[in-house]
Amino acid sequence: MSTENSTTKPFYNTTIPSDWEITTLDEMTLLLTNGFVGKAKEHYVDCDDGVTYIQGYNVTESGFNYNGIKRVSKSFHEKNKKSCLQEGDLLTIQTGEIGLTSIVPKELIGANCHALVISRLKKEVADPNFFLHYFNSEIGRRKFKTIETGSTMKHLNVGDMESLEYPLPPLPEQHIIAHVLSLMDSAINQNNQLIAQKELRKKWLMQNLLTGKKRLKGFGGEWKDVKLGKLFKQIKNINDGGDTHSIMTISSKLGLISQEDKFDRVIAGDSLKKYTQLKKEDFAYNKGNSKTYQMGCIYQLEEAESALVPFVYICFSPTDLVDTKFYKHWFLAHGLDRQLKKIITSGARGDGLLNVNTDDFFNLRIPYPPKEEQTAIAQVLQAADKEIQLLKAKTDKLREQKKGMMQVLLTGKKRLKIGNKENIE
């Protein structure tokens, strides 16, 4: 990278290089318009000869999400040809995650779209890939925010977007900036694909190792089937009044987390006196149903040394017969769901909790491999978790690096040498 930029010109509350222009979307687009606005559901078709119909939930920063993609009839498409997409068009979300933008790939040529802004840039002036990164940057999002309308549901109007001003580097510089940022995107996407593969592998390991379908080398024989109450003991201890306990709740996706993190405050109130007191490695069953855990979820206290949780949770501590990490994974893998379904006496109560009798809960039966095998399986799964965590940390680091690059490249604070994409200083 080069930092030589001795001559600048003002641009809003910053400066840009003197050889960069200032332009508006209206000046650099051949087409700036809405996709279809209204109800298109009656025009949806199932057949493959329908026209692909892109909506806001299909738009992501890293491309298009093709899950749940719709098709509309050709007659509907003919009536809405203004939103017929071309390769390189930018699609920007108008309502919801305002400003999020994707670029139309070759396979979506001729598709139609709903409630998205279509920006068709003059390619002899503006590189769509450069502006894809600009729109998705913090700088671009802040720019869109200045023209948001509406109180409850924020919205972008095309007319307001026309006059938005943007810095316009020389076209070769746009190309090289877009190339560099695309390399970062490729690195992030490749790492995320690796995460997805590792998560699938872990899922396979859980499905097979936690059920005994596959055995680790050196282990054989039948697993026992015992009552949960033989391996774990119910916790009846209530708040002892100490001031070092974390006040926690269970999130179906995040596990045991502090009430302040989830609700921005402690919601316990006077009932805190009756909260159940856990120590590290204890378990708690939240009887609330969710999309992730329809029969409720069980999480282990892993980080804090002690915690207070709502007294409506069923809490239990491990005996010396178990490796807690084995059962942590077994509970998270919906191990009890089938049996829980049988003992839930009715739907959710007025407080949203499932009706689960505590005695019935501790009479549920769980697999019991020898403790040595439990430990061996837990170590395999913990290693898989660690691998995934490291890869996710790498993605976070790459995103931070890209964010920093965008801040300096899209504003001209740092310049790239033109002409050699593979050897960028």
C-alpha cells in the first residue's frame, strides 16, 4: 500500500484524494429503481419455467441465499420488466436490514425482485464491485441512514437515494480496491465453509458416539440404561444470600447467560431469594419451549463458579459416576426429547413453561457407558468444539481486518499501486 496522498479535497467530514471525483448515484447509474412493490404471492408458481423472484431475505453481504427462493409466473414478470435483473446490478434492501447489498451474478440474469433498489451502474465510470463494498461498509450504511424514513419501520426511498454523493476513484483504482476486498471476502467465505464442514462432522460424531452406534477403539460391550436420578441428584439449595453468585437465565441458543446480558437488567426482583443456587458443572433444565428445543433445554454451568437461576428450573448435580462433558453433549443433542414428550402433561402454562413433573423427570432413563468411555467420547467432542471455536475466531479476525481495510481504502487514506493485483504493498 502507498500512503502518499499530499493533495486532498473536502468530502463531508473527511477528505478524499484530489484525483478522486465526487458524484451522485443518479449521475453514475443507467437505472435506479424499485423492484415490484406490492403482494406477489398470488403470482408464485412451483414450476421450473417460472421466473426467479429475489426478495430481501435472499440478499446477504457475501452473495445470495438461495434457500426459500420463489418463482413468479412469466405473465407477472412481463408486466414488471423494469425490475428484470442484469448481471452486475446492485440490489439494496429498502426495509429491514437497510442498505445491505448484493451483486447480481450471471445465474440470476432475467430474474425479478421485490422491494429492493436496483442500481445499474455505468460500467465505464463505476465498478459495481467497488460500490458493492462501499454500500456494505460502515461508511455506506451511515450514508443510507441519513435518508431513512418512517418511524416504526425504517425505509429507503429511491428518490432520496438519487442525490446521495459518493467518492469516485479513477476506474483502475476502483478495480484494484474491489479486487483486494474481494480477496478478503474469499478468505472469509473459505473459512466459513470449513466451519460448516466441521460442524457437520461434529453433528455426525454426536449422532453416532453419543448413541453407541459407533464405538471408539478399545471399547466394547453393551451400555446400561439407567434412571437419570441414579446418576444425578436434584438440587434443592436456594440462594444463600452471598454476593458473588452470577444471576443467570437460560437461552435456548446461548445456554446459561447473565440476566443483564439477556435483558439489560436483573429481572429477578424479590423472587431472587427463592432462586436455586448452582455450582460449577451443575445442570439446569429450562422447561420453556422454543424453536430450537421444543421440549425445553438443559445446559451446564461451565464458566461461573456459582450461579442463581429461576426456581422453576429443574436443577441437578452430577455424581462421581459420570463425566459431565459426556452428558453435556448428550443433553444438547436432544437426548431426552422423546421421553420428555411423553411426560409433558399438557401444553405450555400461563408463564410459558411446559408442565413437567419433577419426579417423572428424574425417572427418565439415560444411556450409561463405562465412565472411561464417557470421558473418551467427551474428549473427541470437546476437541471438535475447540476446532470450530478457533475457526470462528479466525473469521472474526478476518472480518476485523477487512473492516480496517475498507475504512482506509474506500476513503483514499491509503492508496494501492495500480497494475499488479498479485503484488500489493
